[in-house]
Amino acid sequence: MIETLSLPVSGNHKELTEIKIQKSIILAGANGSGKTRLGTWLEFDGPQSELVRRISAQKSLSMPDSSQTTSMEEAECLLRYGYHCIQDVRYDPSYYKNRQRWNGKPSTSLLDDYEHLMTLLFTEMFQKTIEHSQGKTEKNESKIYKIKDIWEAVLPHRELVIEAGKVKTKLRNAQDGLYSASEMSDGERVVFYLIGQSLTLKDEKILVVDEPELHLHKSIHSKLWELIEVAVPHCIFVYITHDLEFAARKKNADILWIRSFDGQNWLWEPLPENDELPEDLLLEVLGSREPVVLVEGTNSSFDLKLYSLFYESSLVIPKGSCANVIQIVKGINDSGLLKSESVVGIIDRDRRSETEINNLSKNNIYVLDVAEVENLFILPEIFEVVCESLEFSFLDKFSELTEKVFTSFESEMEMQVCKKVSSEIMHKLRGFNDKSNTYENLETSYQSVIADVDLGRYYQEIESEYKRVLSDRDYMGVLKYYNRKSLLTLACEVLGIKRGEYSNLIIRLAYGSKEEIIKSALSKYLPTLD
């Protein structure tokens, strides 16, 4: 088995580089990045072109109901080059492969060779049957029976039935219900086709598969290719895909990210191994042609829909906790794979100090001007839109809301101050240098941190600010400092609706007649991305 793949150097197609491969490699990239053209280059222009068989994403799945046999040489030539006469092909194999197999358009032509594949399989079965009947082999090891084994392992509820020149299928253990090849589903036919193409490799040592996941349910494509790779140990597999889930699920495969193709040169780079960065996320970020914004929450979060509305020119990805967002944004930016401004994070304020907020911004992590993202739902401008929609007087209802919010904040004043002070102290303690390797250095670091922690001053300053917010009736100040998810419930009580109804109404209005008003309101409190 060969151990390296020759590729054009990134940015310079006139020079080559060797990529070490254990068994398989994935060429991943966005649509239009030149992946298929690179596969074509491997087949026709690369130094290993004579070793390459390529399966196009554009291929006919018309599986013949019956097939004829011919000589082995003719059948192999027909499948590999699209032409039956081996004597002619020997003069210029590349010409016949280009003109006959690919109709002169190897990057775009529909590959129509299912009939050729079936001819080779039944010819080979006939040949093996003769050899076995003559006592030359202990058992008939025809490739079509190996295909049957793998096919049934991938599709365990179905059974292939091999007849003379025909392949049929039925439900496993069923007494009847046979149906012919042409009646098989696309998935059943493509599984047979991919196994057959792989098992009929002879002199070729590199199989290039464009869109290996096409027509396959995600629950089976990983298993299919794992079984095929085991069955064809002499071959390396080059998978070309824009399906990021396929790339992330493929075990033990190196990944090259194809950035772009200008007609001559490809820009590409290996995807680095990074235990802190999920591979599927890294692929999604790389594949985005838009700026990427990582936020807290999940795909079902209401706030994700608000973020997606406001940052409509960006790809917004929820990543759970604020710690996840911080870790991932820093990790991606430190990896050097992207321009640092291409990926930013947005997190809740969560009692952070101004110093901490400024430090986070240096890493493209921005903090909301409200304590929690839920507080955006009760901004005055947004609450007014909801009141108008429900035909309530905004002034009356907002007065009720602010009274409830201030009362709640005042009742929890001491607890909120303590939590804020605790957060300040924890931030200071994180500055402790735990790398000291002598007692003296440890003592110095400890005293430095302790000296900077003034509990009484912290408490007095924070309490004073919180009391000011109350005395000034500073509603936005409360939203900035008050960490309490039940604030949204207070708004629902004022309006006489359920919490879920309130959130759903805002989303409907945001994506409807009040889009510009709500986006304008959010612009005052959400970070502006360059």
C-alpha cells in the first residue's frame, strides 16, 4: 500500500508536496472551493494519476436488471476507461479515460458506468466459478459475494439474492417479495455501487470519492466506509466532501481544509489536532463564508433567534455555557487558522468587573450591557412593541413592570451585593500565580493577591451603586446588574400571559412587522461587530 499522497503545494500548483496517509484523508471545504477540481487533478495531472480511480458525485444509479459477461480484460478496461479495447487504450490511457469515461468533461460529466461495473462483477464471478469447478480454488471467492456480505452488514434488514446475471433483493428471512435491481431504493443501489467500485480496484491504489455521503443516511455512511476500507487494504481513500458532519464523524482520517481555487492554484491547509476544539465546530467555522458569532445557549434558545436576527450577516452558533464560548473563541483565534476578527464570542455580563470585560474584549469576546440575555426581552423599546401588539397602554404597563422589578431588586439587595462581591474576589484570585516553585515566590504571589482584595471596600462600593440605581429609579441600571431570570416572569404577570407566549410573541414580531424597531432597540445593548 502506498503511504503518501502527492498534492500541489498550497498557492503554487507547479510544486508538489507529499502528505503522509495512514488509510484515508478528507478534502473538506465549502461549495465552490475547488475540491472536485483537485480530485480531477489527482486523476489526470498528478504524479500518481495512473494509480487513481475517481467516483464522481454526479453519477447515474441506473442499475441494470440483468448483465452480460465478456472477457476479464475487456470488462476491466471498460470499467476503468469507459472503452472496451485494451489494445487501443494502451497507446494513451489518459485520453480514453478522459474522452470515454468522462465524455471530455471529467469535472462535470455524469459518470454512467453502473452497467460496466455489473458486467465486470458477473464476468469475474463466471471466471471464479470455472476456476473452482476445475479444482483450482477451494471455494468460489467472487467479489460479488463479498459485496453481498458488506451490503447486508450495512443494511441488515435486507438480503441480496445473486442469480445468473441478476441481482435482486428482499426483506431478510422473507419467503417471497423479491424485487429487481431497478426497483431498489437509491440508498440500496448506491451502497452496492460504492462497494463494487472499491472491490474491483486492481492496479489502482488510490480511490477518490466525491461526496461519499450522497444518498446515504448518516447512520450508515461511517460504517459503510469502515467496512470498505477493511475489505480493500491495498488502497488509500480520498474523500471529497462539504458535509461537515461526515468529515467530523470519520475516524482516524486526516483532514485537509480546501480554502479556495483561482483556476490554477489551490489554497489549503491541514486541520490541526486540538483537543480543546471540537472538530465539527472547527469545520463549521472554517466552512462559513460569513463572520462567526459564538453565543451561550442551545439551538432551541429564544435568545439565539434574537441574536440571529440582529447579526443576520453572521453565522451564529450556540455553544452552551459562557466558559465554552470563551475557551472556543480563544482556541480558534490562537490556532491561527482564521483571521482573529472572523470569530467572536458574546456572553452575558454575569457580575463581571470592568477590568475583566476589557480583558475579554482583547480576545474578541464581548459582554452584553445587561446582566443576562433574558433581560433583553424586557428592554423598554421591546416591551413597548409587545404592549402595542396586545393593545395595552405602554405607559401603564411599563409603570407596573418597573415597580415590580425595583421591588424585587430591593428585596434581594444584600444577596445581589454579596454575589457581585464574590465575583470580584474570584476574579482577583484567578490572578494568583500557581507556577511558583519556591516557598518565597509562593508567599509573594499569595500576599500580592490578598493585599489587592479589600472586602469592605468592595462591598461598600457595590452596595452604594446598587442603592443609587434604586434611588434614581434607573431601570436600565437594574437590567445591567440584576441577575434574575424571573424578571421575564414579572413582565408576563403584568401582561397576563405565560412566559413562553411572551417570548414567542417577541420572536414573531421580530421576524415580522416590527423587525426594524426591535433591531434598533437591540443595537443599543448588543456589541457592534466590524
